[in-house]
Amino acid sequence: MIGTSAVILTGETLENLNDKGTMLLDNKALIRHVIDIVNPIVDEVIIVTNTQERADKYAKLLPKTTKIIITNQQTPNCLSETIAGFEAAQGKYTLLLPYDAPFINKKLAQFLIEVVIGKTAAVPRNPDNEIEPLCAAYQTKVVLEIAKQTVTNGVEDLQTVIEKLQGVRYISMSVIKQIDPEGHSFFSINTPVDFKRATVMLQGKQKRQQDKRQK
């Protein structure tokens, strides 16, 4: 068993955005933005998608070391994709992420991997006790077992799985803001308006980086 895996869920395609993963943001496919963030900090990266057609498209865009798992589900859901990804994961701990969040903070991803060690999960939680299960780290085998039990009982909700876990480390937003002050890690692209906003956000990020280099 290796140390860490990253499982990236692709979910359903949206009619008004076609396949988000292949859309170009700053001349780079959206899914590649996520891959490039996590690739240096984990031992393996796994993409979970629902059709061979999508898998073939992604294979042309991603590093050859990326594993692609196909669920063959007409209407995939978060939990079924998570199970498929965790079954393929070789890491003791797995970082779970969506494919449409191009601004995940690398330091936050590293932090989640570090603090999940010895725990069943490390999950961000806001002051209203709402959690971010798709930007979190998990102990792979333990969570996989509970997830399978949950599906067997007719529930297809990742949050329910987390509620059943013992030894979860919840990460407050005050801690996360120290790592990711802008809070862009949880921004996902779901509509054309989101995509336009992402373009503006990326331009702002690039300008800040340029200004920092010039100082």
C-alpha cells in the first residue's frame, strides 16, 4: 500500500456546459487544473467518470500516470463515484475532490492530508456546521467499508457516511482561512456564469503573482 491517493469525481455532464472537464480555462482543460494541483503532493491520482467516451477524452488531456475508473452509470452520484474511486485507491489515505474546482489551494490539500493521519477523515466545516465532503481527506479502507454499508441501506449521501464515522477531524473555516485567505478552494463551476467568474478570478490571481514577483 502506498501513502496517499487523490480521487477526483467528475459527476454528470451539464447540458448548458457540455462536459465541464474538457472546457478550457486559460488554455488548460478544467480537469487538468485540478490534476496539476494535486499531482505533486500524492502518490497516485484517480479520475472517476461514468462513460468510456468521457474517459477517452480525459485520457488525451491528463498525465499518463493518471488512473481512470469508469462506473458505467447513466446517472452517477457522489457516493457511488466515491466508492468506485476508493476501491481503486492504493493509498492508506485519500484526498477526495471534484473536477470542477480549479482553485483548490495546494497548501490546503497538503494540510488535509497531514491532519487526517490517525483519523478517519479530515473535513472542512463552516460555522453553520455545514461540511465540505468533496474537499476532504479520508482513511481509505475505513470509509470505503462504511460507504458500502450506507449504499446497502438505500442511502446515497456522502454526508451520511461522514456522520457514521468515528474519529473525524473537523477543520474550522477560521483555520482554513489562514491557509487559503481568499477561500477559493470551495469554488466550483456549475454554470456559464461561474465559468466567466472563474476567468476573472484566474486573471486576478495571475496579476497578484506578477505583482509579487516584481516586488
